[in-house]
Amino acid sequence: QSALTQPRSVSGSPGQSVTISCTGTSSDVGGYNSVSWYQQHPGKAPKLMIHGVTERPSGVPDRFSGSKSGNTASLTISGLQAEDEADYYCCSHAGSHTYVFGTGTEVTVL
Amino acid sequence: EVQLVESGGGLVQPGGSLRLSCAASGFTFSSYWMTWVRQAPGKGLEWVANIEPDGSYNCYVDSVKGRFTISRDNAKDSLYLQMNSLRAEDTAVYFCARYGITAAKDVWGQGTTVTV
């Protein structure tokens, strides 16, 4: 049950694209199509942004997209906006109904 | 409105116990898997425990096995986390959340703070 590995921080200017990686193992990210991504602003509860690796819930802007290759999942934010500045966490099913989160990435809009 | 509201957090001595509650409203609570997630001060999210809709199956992160018990009362639309033998490293904000039909945590409470 080791945390998935994410970069500590990424940054970009408004309008640019940023990608956050989430690296696990064949026992979690690589073994299931059950990766989700959460956005968390300071002092707030997390918000679901992506589920099932690539699916966006209703109401989430289409500039957020997800993908996966092998044991690494990714979240891309295209057309970065000021309100996207937040912490982002990936989460994967890890077998037997257990889950593991990523270490978290701070996104800064320059 | 779909909502989860946690309560029961507080300050407790090491070795002590605390019971967290999560009141659900706006959806058919008895149809959903539920979960507890925690976040230590300045740290990331950590999955803690899951429970299936009828309460007959649950699972835990290794660090709380044997100390924490997740349970639910579907008649009261409530989720619980009984925490025993608390340690300093259990200090965190504890969130309850719902697993939607997509198997992702789609509804979250505002969190309750536990300080050991």
C-alpha cells in the first residue's frame, strides 16, 4: 500500500497546458482501469475531476483530460486558468476493494 | 441536495478512542459503498477504509487494521468510524465520501479534525 508517485509541483502560464503524472505498479494503476483524479483547494474537500482513467463527471470543464499507459496515469489541464491553481491527487484501485492515493501535486498558475 | 456532514472530531490523548459520524442526505444511502479518507496536517490524502452497502464487507489500510472499525446504520443514513488505540500519527482531517456508480469518490463531506 505505497502511495502512488506524483511530481511535487508543476506550473504554467494562463492558456498553457500542464501534465501531471501518477506512477504506480501492476498491482494498482497498471492492473485496473480505475484511476481517478481529485482537485483540492486549500482548506476545502477534494473534488472529483476524472474517473475511470479518462471520464469527466458532469460539470468538469473539458480542458481536464486523463490517460494511462502501463503503470503511469496522467492528468492534463489544457488552457490553464487561474482557478485551476490547486493540489491534485490521483487515486487507484489496488485490489480487494482497497485504494491508494498519489503523493499529490501542487499546480501553480504563473 | 446530496450532502455528507461529518462530526465527532476532537482532541484525544494517545491510546484513547474517538467515534466519527457522517450523516448522509439527498440520496439513497443504503445503495452506496462508502469510505473514510484522511489528511494529516500539510500532507496528502490517505484512503483509510471502505464499507459495502449492506455493511457486511469492509477493508482497511494496513496502518489502522485492528484499531479502527468502519460501520454504518442504513436506517439512520449514517456512516461511522470507531478509532481505538489512537496514535499521534492518526492526527488528521477525516473526510467521509461516497463511491458513485463510477467507483470513484464523487461526493465528499467537509471533514472533521482529529488531534491526538
